[in-house]
Amino acid sequence: MNDLSLTSTRNRNCRNGLLLAALCLPTLIAHAQQPLKTLLVGVDRRSVTSLNGDWHYLVDQPPARSLYTSDGKIRDNGYALNTHPNIDSGPHNEEYDFATAPTLKVPGDWNTQDPTLFRFEGVVWYEHDFDFHAKPNSRTFLHFGAANYKSFVWVNQKRICDHEGGFTPFDCEVTAALKDGSNFVVVAVDSTREVDGIPSTGIDWFNYGGLTRDVSLVTLPTQFIDDYDVHLKRESTFSAVSADRLSGYIHVEGASAGTPVTLRVPEAGVNATLTTDADGRASFDLKTNKLELWSPATPKLYKVELASGQDKLTDDIGFRDIRVDGTRILLNGKAIFLQGANMHAEAPYRTGRACTDEDVKNIFGFLQDLNANFVRLAHYPHDERMERAADRDGIMIWSEIPLWQHISFEKPEVYAKAAFMLNEMIRRDRNKASVILWSVSNETPNNPVRTQFLTNLANEARKLDSTRLITSALLGPHAKGDEMVQDDPFANALDVVGQNEYIGWYDMRPEDADNIKWVLPQKPILISEFGAEAKQGVHGGKDQRWAEEQQVNVYEHQFVMINKIPQVRGLVPWILMDFRSPTRNIPKLQDGFNRKGLLSEDGKKKQAFYLFQKTYKEHSVGKPE
Ligand code: GCU
């Protein structure tokens, strides 16, 4: 899955064919931006009504009541009505009944819950009844942690909202649609991959569909805090002794200018009353006591109390400084080396989309056992529980939008989608100290249209959040004589460069890595993917593919190579755990799983796991400076 030679026909054609589009792309983008709908930050720190549990479901059945009408519109008078058949009625009774239909657990993908839906990719309708008792002067939202890939929501037969994107949260206001007493919600989730989707159609992971994360009802006062950013003030240079200022903003939806907002961080000696501007935003830059800074060694979190009018919210936030200095990555002014692993949101032991406390506890157990201080959450934002656990446990995170390999870079509407997802990712996690890197893509083809697209996206990320580093995982280098050259121009837009390569598995022999001369940008480099497949329990010689010993051999030669690259500041083997991928079909070896894990999907360690555990404990590969 890794094309080391960037001069392939594919890239050449792509480059020639799209040059013109590159020239007009920026102007096309201008009118493509979409306003961000309400997106509640800190929902997991509010008291909400959980709608998790059993939801009735049925698979979309064209043409009578299906989600899409024959002219491609969304049908509002089909299953969304949630009517019930009257068995004794005449010939035209409704021929479906959610109330007596089977159920799926929410959160959770449908693929691993119902064997008949294992490979299903399409539309599943969900229905759930719930009681509600309105409070005066309040607004109520349905909050979805994520749903893959497109969602269409009705409450009490009223169309509420749509959302595109399988890995980021969204909110739909239901205030006007709710009744006092019993209500119902119907959600159609379409998991179909689309050429103009993000990701597009070719992915190397399992396209788990459904309401894959928590669903809840959030009732708020008419003026409420929907967004905030509380971070250590970023000075031009970092000094630990002057780490005593917090800056950021609190946004109060529905507030007019001059509305009071209080910000309290008791342990930091902050107790401030702010006022909103005409946009409802209260900005601040406040002196604090000397702060205990967040780091893997001391993952200190502060209670941060926000309040405005009838609304209040308490979050747990860590304060730290992350920046680059030449080819070094500095955390709180100290050079660091990231010892980590990649991870898909695959649930250990049970497989399926990871979405529970249990899943997260298992994943972080593996990371602790590995002596890791870092994890790349590939290739999309994971469940918010992951960032919460990383904040608590002191694991740094690379967070990424699912812009994977080939997407429709030439289409402004696709840029708008990417920017929207980037907004959603950053908005949800900007207060999580563990997140140090925002990534805008993975392994995209090097051509002018794509480079312009991604450079705009990287700059958009910086505009949204000037306190973190921007990165991306680049495709392998190309050979130039006896050198491997990484001269992708997109690297110029990055603070940290992710370099994927599979020398010894997809390309060349493991021992060839020992003598490679790399030519890389003079920036911090993370080896953001490297490794080989091995079936856990298969043993043989170091050159026997699929044997655990072979996987170790690839890594041992990689370590020799990496120790010769001075600007490498992190190891991110692909991947912590084997994961489902329909493209991996060698019987008895893959059986539908990508086997590059250091662990099998049922948590069994391969020899390579112990190699990294020892390497990380001894810090024997790579240097922070
Ligand atoms: C690529 C890609 C991964 C994929 C991996 C592989 O680098 O980023 O998503 O799973 O290679 O081929 O195993």
C-alpha cells in the first residue's frame, strides 16, 4: 500500500492533468467555505441524557420508503415517519415496524453486531423512543459522538439535520421538535464510500458503519457555552519560569455584547470575570500562579470552571508548550523523542469500532506495556475517550482527519469538506494537552493541485490553533542514485514531517536499510509508518515472510538506518494491533486482517512487541537532539 517511486505513471498523469486546476483552486475555495454548525465543546463534561442502548433498526429497502428518492433527494415520508402497521387494516398498511424490529447496540458499528450486516455498506435506519420533559428557557440538542459516514436525523417525524463525516461529532438542535412525554428519533446512516468523500473509496481499513459513538440529549439554558479554548499563553520563546499566563476565549451562544462570563482555575489562582464581545466571545490573557506543566512524566490536569448566566461547565485541562526548534521538538522547552505506535480505532479482543471505556482501557494498557509516550490515532479522529485517557496517562497524540491517499483534490466542495472536518476535529480536542500534532493527510500523491489543497488546509489548521504543530504523513521517498530523497514540496508547509516507508516489506530487503543515505527536509522527522506483516504464532527464519522473527528482523535493520538520520525525532511503527481490512485476504495468514500489528487483534504479543518494549525502555534508537 506504499508507492515508493513517486515518478509513477499515475502521478505523472495526475500532475499534467490537474495543473490548470491548481492555478484557479484558491479562488474556487473562497466561496466553498461552509459555516460551522453549532458544535458543543465539552459535552462529556456536562450532565446529559444518554440515548445509548438498544435502538431498533432496519436495512434500507428501495424504492418505496428508501432514504434516497429516485431523483436523489432525501425522502421525508418513508421510514422517517416511524408509523406502525395495523395488522387488521386495509391493503395499504405500513409494511415495516420499528417497534418490533431487532435492535443494535448504540454506540457500535452494525458490522460486528449482526452477521448479516458484516460486509453491508449502505443505509441502515435506526429508531429510538425516549421520554423528555421540557424545561423553560432552554434549548435541547442531539449530540452524536460520530456516525459513519453520512447521517440524516428526524425527531417526531420532523427532519432535523444531516451530517457528513464518519469520525467527528455533530449536534442537531431539536428544541422545536420535542414534545413533553414520549418522543422518538429516527436516524438513517449511510456508510457508502464515495469518490468525493473523505476518505474516498479506496481505504485499507474496515468501513465500519453506523452510530459508532455515544448519542445523547443535551439541554442547555438559552445562553450557553458552546466553545472555549484555555491554553498556556504562547510566547515567542518558551521559558519555564514565565509559564504563568493563560490565554484563549470562551464563546457564549446567544449572548449579546457585554455578557459576563467567569473563568476559575482555583489551583492556578485564576478567578476572572470576563465580558463577551458582539460575537459572544470573551477573550482573555490572565496571570496565574506558577503552573505545573503537563508532560508524560507529570500529566497534570487543572479543574477549569466556566460559567455564564445559568450555564456552567467544569473541564480538566493540562497546560503545556509544544514547539519546534530547528530539527528538535520541544515540550515545555525540553527536547523530546516520541516513542509510539500507530493505532486504528479497532476494539481489542472483540474487533469492531472502538467506542467504549473498556476498549480505551485495553488500548492504553498496551501502550503503557510498550513503554510508549506517543500514539498516532490513524487515520481519523478517534473516540474522545482516547484523548481523555491520554491527558490522564501522559501519552502524546497525533490526531488526523481521514484525508487518506487519493481524494478529489481538484474539487472545491471536497476542500470545504476537509476544512469542515478539520474544524470539527480541532474544536473537539483543542483543550486536550495530550494532542500535540494536527495532521491533515496521509500518503497523498505529490502534484501541484494536491499540494495547494493541503497547504491551504495546513494554514487553516494554524489559523484555528496556533498552539500546536502541523504535520502529515508523506509517501515514501524516491531513489536518486544511492540516495533516498524526500523532496515533496508539501513538506514546506509542515512543522513536523511524517515519513512513511516500508523498506524490507513492500520494497527492497530488510538489510538494504542499513546502507541507505536519506535526504530529508531539515525539520523534525517522525518515521510515521514502518514495519512488516507477521501472523502471531508463526515462527521461522529471519527471512521467512509472515514469521514473527522476520518482522523483528525488518525492525532491527530499520533501527540501524534510523540511528543514522539525525533529524528523526520519533518512531511510529505501523501498527500497534492487527486490524480488519477487506483488502487483506491471504487465507490462514491475513483472513481479512492487516497483520502489521505488534499485537494480534486478540491482544497476543508478537516478538516485535518485546523489541519495541525494550528499545523504548532503554531509549536505544533515536535522540531528542
Ligand atoms: C500505508 C497506509 C496505511 C496502510 C499501510 C499498509 O502506509 O498509510 O493505512 O494500512 O500502508 O500497507 O499496511
